Amino acid sequence: MGIKIFKPSIYLGSTKLHVENVSKIKKKIIEDKIGSKFIHVENKKNILEMSYTAAKKTLNREKLKPNFLIFVSQGQDDIFPSSAEKLAFKLGLKKNTLVLTISAGCSGFVQALMLANRLLNKKSKNGLIVCAEKYSKYISQNDLKTKVLFSDAASATLVQFKDKENYYYEIFGHQGNNSDALTVKKIDGIDKLNMNGQKIFLFGINNVPQGIKKISSKIKIDKYLIHPGSKVMLDALVKKSSISPLKVCNSFHITGNTVSSSIPLLININYKKLLNKNMLMSGFGVGLSWATIALKWI
């Protein structure tokens, strides 16, 4: 049937750093390729605490009790168990609340929406999607190119069943043969993030635009919320997808790549502009995977 998406609550890492002060990369390169003026790093809270802060804010504002919780994270505090059950307990959710964890990155929020659309019904009317990542704990201090890209963040988004069809299309896929393009591996006994930017760039422009073009040919899209991994990537995707840059939202003026919280952040800062608009959301990244949906905002 239909799905209503409430305004997400966002938690950004407590330490705000100017990108120019973090690295020796030239200002022109930062503006043209990275795009972000700032990154946010979390030095105090762990994944569970970041998630709780965002989720509690959302639940207090909307006064709704979710029937299910979808938790999206890869870099959780422990290998297992997932933080999802702890989060549900801290939030005071009922014991019969369905609690799920998705180990996904930048495509995770859109994947969670796909799942939520299948879970929502007249008996299970409300759901909560919480995304959280703290990549800074895996990035080497000497890896300046990666350090200026990512920001620590968490988001919490309530979704609700609506007896009105507004969920139009979804396209998704994976490319597991290139999963080594973004990994965390132990180097000298320390978990460190390893990223092959060229592989991820080629993966993005060779897969994501196909879905965007296909959906855009079937329905008029008013706003595009495409994961803003970096400015050079977003610009390339927009160009290859043959869509107007004026319809594409970004968050580079606020912070860097917030992984699974990037699209919730875009929704948060553009929320009033989305009402009754046809939206396309597309996330892609670690896995490697991508997921794209189109819906009318209600």
C-alpha cells in the first residue's frame, strides 16, 4: 500500500572540523572533488549512544510506538550481539517489537525502506529505522584522503503505514566481486579502513544511473536524494543519469559522507520542500550494493 516517512532526527559527531585544517589538500581540489567544508568526528559516544540520542529525539517528537525497529550499521560496538536489541530496550520498546539488523553502508537506508514497505500493514502501522556509523575509529590518522570524506553520524526515521498507494518503483543490485573496494582489515593488529576510490567510482557510475534513468522515464521526479559520497561522484552520477542538477539535493555545506545517514540528513534539511512531491532516493556503496526507490511524499 503506502508509506509515510517522518522527518528524521540527526546526530552528527560532536567535534566539527574544517576540511582545510584536517589535510594539506588544496582548496580547489576540496571544492571540486570532495565538496564538504566540514566533517564531524565523534570522540565521546559509541554507536549505541549515538543511535539512542537520535532515536529518543524522534520518538519524543512524534509520540508513536514502533511495531518494528530496523537497525542499519556495520561498525557496531561489538562483533555480536547487534546493538539493535540493546537500543530497543533503552528506548523502552515493547518486548514483542520486531527487531532487525541490516549490516549495510551507504545503501542501507534505502534498503531499510524497501523492507519497511513490506512490513507495514494495518496491524503493524509504525516502524523505526535507525542508522549509525563511526568510520573515524577505522581511519588512520595518516590517511588524509579518506579522513576528509567521512563523518560520524546517526539518524532515526519513523515510517508509517498509509492506506494510499504512493510507493512506485524500486531497483537494487550488488557487485560482490568488487567487495574489496571498501573494507576494514587488521593491519598490525589494528582495524583499519581500506578504500579503493577508483573502483567505487566506476561501480557507482556503471550501475546507479541505469536505475535512475529507468525510473525517471516512467514517472516525473521532482527531487532526487542521491547519496552524496563526494562531489565528484555526485556530479558524475547526475551527468550520466541525464537529470537536472537543480533537482538534486546535497549536504556538502553541512558535513561529509555520513554513510547510511546521508539520505536521512538530506530529508531532514529539505523536509518542507518534499511534501506532495515525487521523490527518488538512491544509495550505493560498501558491499558493493545499490538501491533506488521512487515514491510520492505524503
